Amino acid sequence: MNRQQLLGSAATWFDQGGLLSAMRHRVACPTASDNRPPPEALEAYLTQQMMPLLQPMGFECAVVANPVPGNGPMLIARRIEDPALPTVLSYGHGDTVSGQDASWRQGLSPWTLTVEGDRWYGRGTADNKGQHSINLAALGQVLEARQGRLGYNVTLLLEMGEETGSPGLREICLQQRDVLRADVFIASDGPRVHAAKPTVFLGSRGIINFALRLKSRERAYHSGNWGGVLTNPGTVMAHAVASLTDAHGRILVEGLRPEPPSAEIRAALRGVAIGGDVDDPALNEGWGEPGLSAAERLMAWNTLEVLALGCGAPERPINAIPSAAVAHCQLRFVPGTPWQDLQAIVQAHLNDRGFSDIAVEVIAATPATRLGMDSPWIDWLCQSIERSVNKPVTLLPNLAGSLPNDAFAEILGLPTLWVPHSYPACAQHAPNEHMLASVAREGLLLMSGLFWDLGEADSAPWRTC
Ligand SMILES: [Zn+2]
């Protein structure tokens, strides 16, 4: 079989319902990882959905207990054709966020795949069961086309805890460094920039959640008897939060503002349009850092959000000065931001403005990582995709959201390339999550072409980086 015939047979397999039938079984596994204790479905997804698929393809599979107790296991599957050949590492996560069963539209349910036109509804279709299912199907197509030979080795790492912050993933990458040794990392998660635009991104922004807490006294006091002589923590907190950004969301904390995007990052993002799909929200003009395009503000800049803000009881206010106030905040950040120092930076900023009674507490963080734009893998990958689907690829330096990419880029030291098969309005993490059949089909074709090209002699830049 040649490349063209491979793409033809992959398309036929899809059109005959191959992926749809696999997805029906996988969506039916209730693999929400935010339930405590973790459901048995987490391990069952690996042993009953993944291993019976991978073993006949020649993968040796090992289910590895999570080194962080109370969390789902991982699967390390290796297909070694020849130890002398180069190796691609891929990744996916079989866990999902909770079903939120009661909130889905009438006729839809998170754990039953429902087809409506181009949409396949079900929890995990977009994030991430659909995406790794596409990649494994593509690999299967190439194996068939090449009579059981790829021309390279494949290692697959599947985790069951991504939605709870990937507990144990970094430990496994450290402990199993030799087993996971590879030459390049290619995986799929997150959305394309637009449903119709094949997209590649090279890493992700980081994320750090932090709380500002102000406790003024042990209890509330009557606002008539004490108002005007006792500080109001709600008022103080509102001013403290207002000192972090201006009224248009521009970050005012000097230490949290990144370097201006480099010329090559700006060039990569030129012409990248944000939003515009049917279910996308309208963008707000004049919000965020001035002088940057929407794509630059999302992918090449930091954003500081207020996630929740509280004092008193908003649902039932009483005539009293509340005792305490809290603001839950979040910074999404690009590489180079000194996020490890965020607590000290924000505390100093507040102290300087007279808010030293407010304590800053860091809740959770994931670093930002991205592959350098000069990697020879980038052109190679984009050209392979363009050849398969006859469309230009949108290349993003990084995803605006966050992924545990540091485990692969930093701990394993790999060039990281992500090829997403979802789209921005997929309702990931919300009711009515879905994947688009048209994007899945295109994803299957471009991944088949990619896994084919990886095995062509002297095609991929395995040893040049
Ligand atoms: Zn997710």
C-alpha cells in the first residue's frame, strides 16, 4: 500500500463507523477522576478498552500504580520494533471531569454517545478519549498498510488523572525515564484554533491559582453600631483586587508582566483569528493588554483572572460588616514568567499599597513550556499534515490553556508537538461535550499520514535535534 491508499482505507474505516463504534464503548466508561474514592472505571478503561486494542498491535502493556496514593493508575505501552530504531512517545488521558448528568440538554447523557448531525455528544469525546482514539486508530491503519512494520518504536503513556492535575505523572516520568526514553513527543489534546483549521501547538501556557485572604476579626458587627469605625474587609479586598489589574484587565503587578512577544512568536500568530464559531462568545474590544492582537493576548501574554470573590453571604445579605473576605485568583502565563516567586511578588505588591493584612496563598501551579520555534520537527510536521489534508496548518507557539507538557519537555527532555482534534466550542468540562465527526475524520487522515511519514527513510528529523 502507498500513502494515498493508506489515507483511502483510513477514510473507509471511518465512514463505515469504525471510530464511532470504538467511541460508544469508551464513552460508556464513567471515568470521572474527580470522584473520591476514584472509581474502578479508571483502571477498567486501561485494561478493558486500551489493552485489548494495543496488545494485538504488538504493544507490551504495563498498568502502573499511581505513586500518589488515592489516584488512578497509568498505562505504559511499548511497541519496540528494534531498539536501534528511533522512538516516538505519545500520551493521552482516559479520565474525564464529572458527568454533571443533570445539566445536559434533554435527550443527551454524559455516558452514552449520541450522534446529532456532525456532533458526537458524550463526556470525554473531546477531552480526551476521542483524541487518543483517533491517534491509536491511525497507528493501526499504518501498521496494516505496512504489514505490521512501522519503521520506528512507539511508547504510549496514558494517565487517568489529568483532570485532577495529573497527580503522579511527573513522578512516573522521573522513575521510568529509561522506559519512556524517546526522540520526539507527539500527542493530541486541547482544541484546534478553529474547527476547520488543522492546528499544531508546541507547548502550553502555565497556570497558577492563588487566594487573597483577609480576616479582619472573629465575627461580623452591626453596620449601624460600628460602621465607619471598623474596616470593612469587603471594601479593602475590592481595592486590593483592583490594584492587580486596571479596569480593562491589564496586569498592573510589574513582576507578573511577561517580556513582549518576540518577533518570531508575533510572526507565528499573525493572522490567527480567535472565536467566530457559532457557539463562541463575542470578544470584548478593549479588554486585556493594549497593543496586542487577540491571539497574542491569549497565547503570548499573561492573564490574571478573578475566579471567585467573597464576603458576607451574597444570597442573603445582612446589615453587618463582614468579618473576612477572600478572592480566588489565577494567572495564566507564558514561559519566562517567574511563577515560582508569585507569592512573594503579589505579597510585596499588596504591602506597598497598604494591603499588608491580606495574605497571599498559592493553591496549585503547572509550569509553562514550549518547544523553540527553530526545531526542525515543526516544518516537517506541518508539511506532513498539509500533504494529507491539502489545507494550511495553523501553528501556535503554545496552547492558551494548560497541559502537563513540562513532564515531557523538561523531565524527559523531548521536543513536544501537539496536534489537537477538538475545537473551541466543544463544551469541554461542561454539559453537552461533543466532538465533530468532520474534524475526527480529518484528524484520522492527518495522523495516518503523519505516522506513515515517520517511518519513511530519511524523512523525519529524528537525529538532528
Ligand atoms: Zn480537560
